[in-house]
Amino acid sequence: MSTLARLARAEWGPLYAAVRAGLVERGWRAIPMTVAAVCLTALTQYVQNQPWGYQFVQNIGAVRAEDPLWLALLRTPLSLFVPALDLPVWGALAQILLVFGIAEICLGRWRTLVIAYVATLAGTLYARVGIALGPHRFLGLPASDSLVVDTGPSAAVVGLAVFLCWRYRAYVTTGVVVAAMVVEVLLKENLAGREHLAAIAAVLVLCGISELRHRPPGRDRTGSGSGLPPIQS
């Protein structure tokens, strides 16, 4: 086996084995939530591109920092499945099918939904904090960002990817994902990029909490017992 193959196997082997086992055992029945999410996203894309449907989708799923907090929180869950109008919908569908699908197999549907929601909510709340800070302060945002429509699965996808990589010890991939999001912010200063970083920060907190919850009693400080923590679907 070549060095590259060994490195790939060490990095992605456990995750690949978990996904393969789930698909072999249950096939498409392993990802019912993911299939439903893909269908819902396709449906909202179709509706919002109709003259009669655009405002309806905005009313139930579009989040802006200028909205009252209670309204933003009410719309946030559905906002995951409202594709951004300025991006190709196939990208959102592919992200959901791949990342949500892997997460549903490996983590279970409810953990997948919780992590996706936490990541999305972190971005939504960060936008409000950043605008309150103002553009001239650390982590601040310009007031014009309060008008930006904040929808789509990207923050949830990034958050799930980071959690999955941590869960299956694919630390190099975790670093690549985080670095890519940092580069995105440096090259293209926009609200979406900063929200992705907020989503990563929130998910890393979840990773730390999960690590503490699943750490065996009496685990020593040298890293013994570093196998994968059990996660029940």
C-alpha cells in the first residue's frame, strides 16, 4: 500500500467504514431525513422562483438581522432549506445529500438536526452581535449587513463536516475545512463567510462537550483510551 493510500485510510477509514456499513445494511432507508431535506429544499427553490411564491417563502424562511429576534428564531429552522437566490440550487442539494446523509448515518437523524440547527443559529446570532459592534471593532459588521437575506444550508453543512471529522478523528480534514473558511473570509469579506466561522466555533464547543461526556472515568492524561466515543443513533 502506498504512503498516500495509508494516509487516506488513516484519515477517512473509520468514517468510510461507518457510512458503508450503514448503506449496505439499510440502503436509502438509512437517510430518510436527508432525502426529505433534499426534497424540501427543491420544493422551496421551485416555489420561491414563482411570481406567487417568492414572498411566501420570504415570510416563512428568510432571516435578516434587522428582523425582530423572535421572528428570526421562528424562521431559522426552515431557513436551512431555502437556497440562496444568487447561488445554483444544485450546490445546496449536493451539500445536503452528501453531508447530511453521512451525518444521519453516523450520528443519527436527531443529532444531525441539532448540530445543523446550532451551527445555523450561531451564524444568525453572530450577525446581530457583529452589527451591534459596528464595522470598526473586532468581529464587527457594517450596518448594511442587517439587510442581507440569510438562508441556505451552508453553515449547517460546515458545522456537520467539522463535527463528523472530529468524531472520526479526521483531524487533517478538520484543519482543511477550518482553513478554507478562514481563507474565504480573507478573500471575500462577506456575512456568509463570517457566519461559517461562527458556526465552526459553536460546533467546536459541542465537540468539547461531547468529548467530556464520553470520556471514560479515570482516563489518564497521556491520551490512553482515545478510541471513538460511543454515539447512539
